[in-house]
Amino acid sequence: MDFGYTYNEGSQLKDIASNIMEGTVDINRWVALVKLLKLSAFRYAPMPAKQMFWISPTEFSDTLLLKDKTSPYVCNDFAFYDNIKKYGLSPSNDRSAFLYYHLQGPHGPLNMNKNTERVETSTPEEQAMGSMKIVYEYIKQLKALGLYDDATIIITADHGDFIPNELTKPSHAVLFVKPAGSIGKPLAYSHAPVCPDQLPGTIMEGLFGDTEGFAPGYMDIKEGDNMVREYDFRRYRFEITGDGRDFADWHYLGDYPAGWDSEAPE
């Protein structure tokens, strides 16, 4: 992940990550100037005109210039798709590898169609279909390498659908889980009361066969289980009991202390 999302400096990953490299980058000042002018226009434009100048934070990755062979993390679905199509996946010698990929998905800028092609304008639905085509290609190559059956695959998102700064309906992220050893089993739908607490346990089960002291994995929770989940939205805290699709099962717990809203998880 990007610096700042999961760590503040490389030393925090000591004894955790084995492939840390300190690279050197420079800034393309002309590109940065254009981006900053667009950002300023977005800030000062009247409300009806703001959409013309909206800019995604990921666009600032275009300002980076690599000065050595190390490569910073860049969220670029087009480049990711082109690379796996051109070079293919390479099997690792370590069969217990954890790989994490962050795709832009239906976030803006909306510039991808359902065929994973760059376009001027798209829709969240079209872009989501284009992103899933990347996932399908990845899975196709896993199968060709004979690695699909042994792989635990988790496809999820960082948040569900909601109106900015307002929560008036249930919001939950998409979640698909393919456990290792489940090839040949039909696709099944579940309304089990799971939450992100199940993610670490599911990963540990896929790597080592058990949850290793973490909370139960996604497949360990069954429909009807009495699981209490907590949901944080901006400054607001909710406790969810029962069916998370029913907003009546969302119970408001109160606000975080003043000032927390700038750091609260989505």
C-alpha cells in the first residue's frame, strides 16, 4: 500500500516485510504544476462547476520520475492489466505467499469501459466491469499455472455505497471468498454476519490451515450466528446486530471525540 495508509516510515516494517527497498524519485514539475492548478480550480470554482475540475489523488502519481530501479506503488489499473497480459504471472518458490493487489475499481476518475479500455467518460458500473476483467485474467493465469485450487482468493472493497458525510441506509462492501481446495464446488451466496475482523483469520487459514489466534475466518461464520459488528462512519459509530442489510439492526453508539472526524475510517 501507499506510504501513509498502512505505515509512516519504512522502519515500521522491519521484521515484517522482506522486500523493503528505499528508492529515489523526483518530481516532474510541469506535470505537478498542471495538477495543482486543476486542484486549485476545483477548490475555488462555484459548486455547479466543481465537477469540471474534480481530480483524483491518484492523478498525482503522474508527477513521479524514477531515478533508480525501485518502483513506488502506483494505483494504475491499465498498467497492471497490460503487465499481466504482456509478461504473465510467475510462480513463486514459496507456496505460502500472501499477495495483495489494490485496484482502482469504480472510484473516480471514471475513464475505463467494461473491456478495460481507456475512454473519456465512463460509469461506476462500466468501470467495475472493466476492473473485474482484470481479476478474471489473473484467475485464468492462476489456473494455467496449476495454482488456482491451492489459492485462497478474497475480493473485497474498502467501503460500500453511501452519500458523502451522510449515512441513511445500510452500507457494506462487496465480498467474494474462494477458499483453497474448493474447486468444483458451485458458487454459493451467504448472508452470514461477517465483517473485516474475519479477514486476518481467513488469510491465516489459507496460509497455514488455521486462524492462528485471530478471529474466525469468513467461512467459519454461519447464517444466524449471533455476531456483533461495529461500523465507523466519519465521526459516527454504529453497532450492528442481526441482518446488516436491515438498517433497523444498526444502532447508533455516539460520536468520536471532536477532531477525530479527520482521521476516522470509512
